[in-house]
Amino acid sequence: MAIYNVITIGDDILRERAATVRRFDHRLHHMLDDMAETMYEFDGVGLAAPQIGVSKRIVVIDVGDGLCELINPQIVEKSGNVLGLEGCLSVPDKQGYVYRAQRVLVQAQNRFGEPIEFEAENYFARACQHEIDHLNGVLYVDKLAHPTEREIAEIEEEE
Ligand code: CO
């Protein structure tokens, strides 16, 4: 196992469209293990392969309910629109408000290339959207909302 360096905003690799994964071999498994270790080491709730310098469609997420590995993930349905606070290991020491779908249906593959499909809501849905954006060269800072004090207070009440 190894901890990767996390690439920060300003590096072009974070702005590329990442390539589809076609080989589900031990190298992929090794990388997934190291990505999870890196995410936990830096107290992230998600990490996408471009953030460690690999332009491939691979993400790991753990919002506190266990590790989720997604290869070639896609959002196939979404509904709702909610404001929430986000941060990113590639944008150190900052946070910002972003509107995201409240619920998403995700299709992906697991580490063996088998198809998976699941529904995510709320914070997990937010993490899926944030990480999948990374695979398309999009960072949360591109989508910043500028809520009023009142809107921020409403979010805090819901939490
Ligand atoms: Co991020």
C-alpha cells in the first residue's frame, strides 16, 4: 500500500476528460487500494484518479458508510436540487457552496468489471457528482453558488 501525492488546482491533468478503463487487472486493484488509503490519510470523502495523476475513470468514495469503488461511473438519472458545502483535496483549505441533484442513479463497474447500479441520496449523491465531475475535468470551484445568509442558515437547520 502507498499514499499518493494529491495534485492540486492549476495542473492540467485535473482539466482533462479521463479515459475509460478497459483492463480490470491486478494493477487496477493495487491502484484502488492505494487511492482508498490516500483518501483516508487526507481525511477526504472521495478521490478521483486524475487527482493522483492518472487520467482514467476511477473513483473511490467513503462518506462514512463504507468504501465505494466506481470504475467508469455515469449518472443516468437525477432529481432534486440542493445546496451544500463542498471541499476537495485538490483545492486545499477551501470550501464552497454548490447546487447538486439530491438523488442520483449511478451505473458503473466494480473492480472486476462487473456492472453495478445504485441510487444515492443527499451527501452520498453529492460525493458521487463531485467525483464524477473530476473525470470530466470539472472542479467544484467551477460551480460555486453564492447563497445568501438566509439560505446558508436553512442548510444548517437541515443538517
Ligand atoms: Co474533489
